[in-house]
Amino acid sequence: MITKYITPKLLMFDGAESEVLTRSFDPVTAIAIGARIEFNDFANNSFEDLRAVVGNEDFGNIVKTGGFTIDGGFLNLYHGSSNLRLYYCKRGNTIIVFAYGEFQPTRYMLYLEGVWVSSAQ
């Protein structure tokens, strides 16, 4: 069960893809995230796969409180800021959601969409 959350929608990166691949991020939020986040910590974790990790109820809560939209395509992918695809990183009982992708040709953006804390691990 989600016990607290914040949805700051912070732009963390805007530039060439080659630059984001080697950076790490330490977003300062009201909810402590812990260690710095590397690109690979979330890049292989599609948001849609989070449902199997946290369950239907918490997944629905994250979608609702995050204000995420579904694209309506056959893959039913979720999108966040700037209509970018969503990814997640899980650290203990904390879930960090990012929006990442190519915004314009050769211009990539990364947003911190929100942080959710669950009572169960």
C-alpha cells in the first residue's frame, strides 16, 4: 500500500543522448531517495512492468496520483511529462518514476515524475 508520495515533475536532463548515458542523478526531494541514480537503474524497467512488482491497487494509485496517460496503442504504454515514455527504479520500498525519451531529433529529455513509498517491500 502506498503510504506517501510526491510528484515534483522535475526536468533533470535536456540534451544529447550520449551525455545522459554517463550521468548519475541525485534528485533532492521531500522523500529521500538514497544513493545517486544511474541511467541503467531505470532504463531497463518499463513502467508497465511495475504492475507485477507492486500489484494492481498500488499501480493504479501511482498512475492516478502521477497523472500519467496511456497512449491507446496496442502496447498500452504510459506517458508522463512532454509525452515521454515512463520508466521506474525501485529502491527498497521506494519507487521512483521517470519520463525519458527523444523529444526532438537528437534531443533527449529526462524528468523525475514522482516518488512513491510503499508500506510493503
